[in-house]
Amino acid sequence: MAGGGQEDTPEIGVAGAGLAGADAVLLGFVRALRAAGVEASTERVYAFLRAVSVLRPGVRADVRVAGRATLCGSPDDLERYERVFAAYFGHADGSTSLPTVRAPAPPRPRLRARDAASGGRAGGERDPMGPPAAVLASSTEVLRHRDIAALDAAERAQLHRLLAAFALRGEARRSARRRPARRGAVDPRRTVRELLRRGGEPARLRRHARVDRPRRVVLLVDVSGSMAPYADALLRFAHAAARGGRTEVFTIGTRLTRVTRELSPRDPDTAMAAVAAAVPDWRGGTRLGELLREFLNRWGQRGMARGAVVVLLSDGWERDDPALLGAQMRRLHALAHRVIWANPRKARPGYAPTAAGMAAALPSVDAFVTGHSLAALERLAAVVRGAEADEVPGREGGLGPAAGAGR
């Protein structure tokens, strides 16, 4: 806050919630950054919180500068940081929409800025730091845990802006390619070339190491009638994932439709319109077993699913024979590195995987997670990157290591 004789500055913390509430908002912002692909380590988060406390915790511009200085480790992180900061705290001009999202912005919060010494400032003065955004920041943190099916239009618009900042990378794997490194095995070719360049004189040994590459991610999104409240948000999540490359997206209902190309435009609304035109079975029935067999026969067995992280986003309702789904899930599990099932219904109190399709699929699932909220999708992104999986009901001793870890 400003001292005596200076202009007051707007707060972006949780008004009236104290330091703990402000820290909760800042930590929620960090989680959103991680979901967008910024590798904010624990040390960086501590440095961020310390920097904010030294500066002015309630001032938007100070929080932004502190985060840029402590949470970002590369030029790519800076771009992601600005996108997430704008979605989480709003733009400095008072708007809360990202340039690539055409959804209407929620009403601008009206707060009264306070001056610690003078108690206020003259009317008509504008704060150069940007508008107050406390309500926006705290409401974003609350929104992270709200069920997507219960959101109103304004909350869905805010959710769409946050989903537009997502990123999804598959679990890292060691590739056959090698690159120069300070440590690792001796690179005989580069070492010999260095010796020849020096006329046979002793030279420093050249070394190389294997390159880590993200595994391919395959998303199968259920667009049947029972998944209608979640389908749009899940497809926007898939759109953000597809932007990073090495991600294939299919919709499943009564038909199997590959929509990776339709999700290629950067603008989410343009991509959603293209998907709507390409998918003929919106809000229809569900034929999970038959469509999974079609996917494996046409794409999966030929290599798309081999060694990949395959994610099914569905509530598990199956109108055909569940035994067929169980058999195809076993085929998929044998091909994929990891099979993850995200079920929005799993978060409901008293949920049990009693649906025939879900019960038949679970023995071949490495991670069974929820997918009903923004926080759940952030958790899903972490599991796809290789984080420890949630316990799968019906398995003794939990999951332990992923069953497909060697594939």
C-alpha cells in the first residue's frame, strides 16, 4: 500500500482474508502456471512468495513483476506466464479476456482502493498500476474447484479463458538420439575428430547423452448425451493440449471421429466451431467397446497407441456388451505406455464404478482420476506428465508403478 502523500494502489489479494487467503490465491496462480507448462519448482514458488511479501502483495503490477522474475526460467515461460496472468488476474485495462478468446468477459469487479495514510484519494485520479482485481483473483481460485456442470455463463467464459492457457505434455522417455553433453558416455566420433583437428595431440574427451522426448498423448473424448455438461470444456482442454504437438484427439459417442486437424486453429472458438461441424453424433448414445476396437484397428495397432499415454474422458456408460469393452481395454493396455481414465462422475459423493462399462474397463486402467473441474483437469495434466496416479478402486494395494511402465 502507498505511504503518506502517495497514491494508493489497488489490491489483488483476497479482500479481508488476511495473509493466508492471499497466499491461497497466489498458490492457485502457480498451479495454473504449472498446468500451462511453466516448470515452477518448489524453490521458485518460495522465492515468488518472498518477493511478493517484500514488495506490495496487493498490487497487481508488483505481483506480475515478482512472478516474472522468480517463476519463469525461459523465454517460452514468459509468454505462458503473461497469458495465464491475464486469465487469472485480468488485463491492466480492466478487461479479463485473452486476445484469442471471443467469449464475453464477466462483469468488472468494483472495489474501493484504500490508502494506509490518507484513507483515500481525490476522485478522478487513475491508478497507473491497473484496476483492482481482488474479486476476480479470489473467484478464479474458487472456480478451480467448482463442478463444470454447475457453472453459469459468466463462469464458463472465465473457465474457457483459463483452459486456453493450458498445456499438456506426455511423460518423458529416453529416445535413441543423443546430443552433446558435459556428462555422459564418451562420444567416439566427436572425440576422434577433435584429435585429428589437433594433429593427434591429446584433447578433451567429448561426451554425449540421450535426449528426453515427451511421449505421444491420445485423447478420446466422450461427446454422448450423458457427457453433454462436460463435453465443451473437455474439448477446449483437448484444444490446448493439441497446440503442443504430439497429441491426437478423437471424439467417441455412436461414432469415432478424429478431430486433431479441426483443433489446430489457435483461436479456441474457431476450433470448437470446426469440431461441431465435423462431429455428427453430439449427445447421442455411447458405444465405447465398438469404437475402441475401431480406434485400435485403424490407428492404435499401427503405432498411434504404441508407447503412448492414452486418456479416455468419459463417464463409462456403455449401451453395448461391456465384455467387448473389457477385451478392447486389454488390447489397449498391452499397446500403450499408460492408460488413464478421467470420469467427471467420480467426484460425486458416494460414487462407485458400478456402471457395466466402467467396471469392465477398470482392470486395464493405470490411473483413474476425476475430470469435473479445472483443478481436476490440472491434476489430470500432472498424471499425464508422469505424476503418481490416484488409487484405482478394486485393486489391492493401489496401483504402485504404472503397469505399462516398460512399454
